[in-house]
Amino acid sequence: MKRLSNVAMAVKTEYWMPRDNYLEIVAKALDGKVDDGDIVAISEKALSTAKGRIVDENNVQSGVMARLLALLWMRMVWGYFLGRICNLKKENVQRLRTYPLREGSRHKQVALWYAGFLESLLWGSEGGIDASNLPFSFVSLPLDYPSATAEEIRLYLAKNLGKKVAVMIVDTDKTYTLGRFHFTHRPKPLKGIHTLGFLAYVIGRTFRLRRRSTPLAVAGFTVDVDVALNLAEAAHRLRGSGGGRTVWDMAEKFGVGVTEVTWSMLRNLSHKPIVVFKRSKLHSKHVF
């Protein structure tokens, strides 16, 4: 982390709310902090929230398949079999054994709608759907066109700050590496990373393969996929986990139920959705 502090910095902003103008927020946060050639890494979760790509699961009616996934697949298969095989923490295995049936069934219904059956077999972040760092029963959906969003931000910063920077959009969901082969369960990752869905998570976790946060898009520069993965993981480490890595962690942090976290609670936390890498200092020894 000391080495990272020499080449990168996390930038604090207010918590991004639905329909916030993310272009203005990013430009204001970076004014005076970036130089030509810098790389700006931005959290997909923050962008999805600001774009209004969120779903209130409290309004969802779960079907039979979703209820079966919550009761049998999550509590039994993940709680007593896959959780151990995938080397999950003991506390997460225990949480899965008591997976909330009502809220969990609604969540699985959303996963079935937006990610499909195979992705819904994951115990969390199905198809990039994420409930952490969102209040009540809200979940965020992945960006439809991350490359277009990265280019939009790049052009906005060039016009309004007069700086020619590169923009990368990253997600905390992991990409696994075996030799030179990179794979993830995330849809629409950066070119060079292969999407294997549910199997990617099981294989990667079971065999303890190297895992790094997933770059989804880059604009303004060409980068080797392995370097992009290193930058994405470095950005994640610098940003931290906000309210928590999972909805359970977030709820425990605030001392409330999993659907009782409020907007105001999240807004009172320190948020760092942006990381700036100083290109002039990114020598080979600093490619993490």
C-alpha cells in the first residue's frame, strides 16, 4: 500500500444518489487533481446508482423457482456443500445456512429476470447484480454499455477540465487467472477476459486461483489485460469496501437488519468511488 500511495490516490466524493449528474461529480472531484496522461478508475456501482440502474426488490413478487433457489440451493447446496468447496469464510457459510427466505426469494427472482438461471446459482453478485452499499431492498444492475460510459466521461473531462486522461470502469467482482487465461462470471468484461458464468466463480474459488477486480472498459489508452487487472485490483484496495463487502457486513456495520439500512446512513460514510493513477509514476516496477 505504501508503494500504491506513491502512484495513485483515492478521491472522496459524496455518496452518489440515483439521477445524480455523475459527469459533474467526477469533474468537480478531479479538478486540480489530474494531469494529462493520468488514468482515472471509477466504480461501476457508483455509476449504476447515479444512472438509476437500481431495482427495489421489495416490489418484486417471487416465483416458485426463485423460492426453491432460496430455500434449497442457497441454504442447502451453498450452505453445506459449495460454500466449503469454494473456501468461503465460516461466517458467510453460516449466513448462507440461514439465508433469508422472503428477501432472498425476491432477490433470486430479480437474478432470474436480469441475469438468467445459471447466474442465479451464484450466492451473490449474480450477473453483476449487487446489493452492497445500497439501502433497504435496492440492488444495482450492471451497466449496459460500460465502454460508452467510459468514453463519455473521458470526453467530458477533456472539455471541462482541459485534461487528456484515460478512463477505466471497474467492478469488485473477481476475475480469475490461470496462466495467461483470464475468466470471470461477470458479463461484459474488458476484451481479453472470458465470461464463464457460474462456473468461473466455482472453479476460481475452489482451486484458489489468483483473483483480481474486473476492469469492464477503458477509454483513451490501450492497455494489456493483465495490467488492467492489476490496476482494477489496486483501485479496489485503495477505495475500500464502503459500507461492507456484503449486505450482511453492511447491516452489521450499522446494527440493523439487512433491509433496514437507509440512504442517510450510507451518505454519512466516507466514499471513494474514484482512483487516480499518475501515469508519469507508473513504471514497470509499479505495475503492482
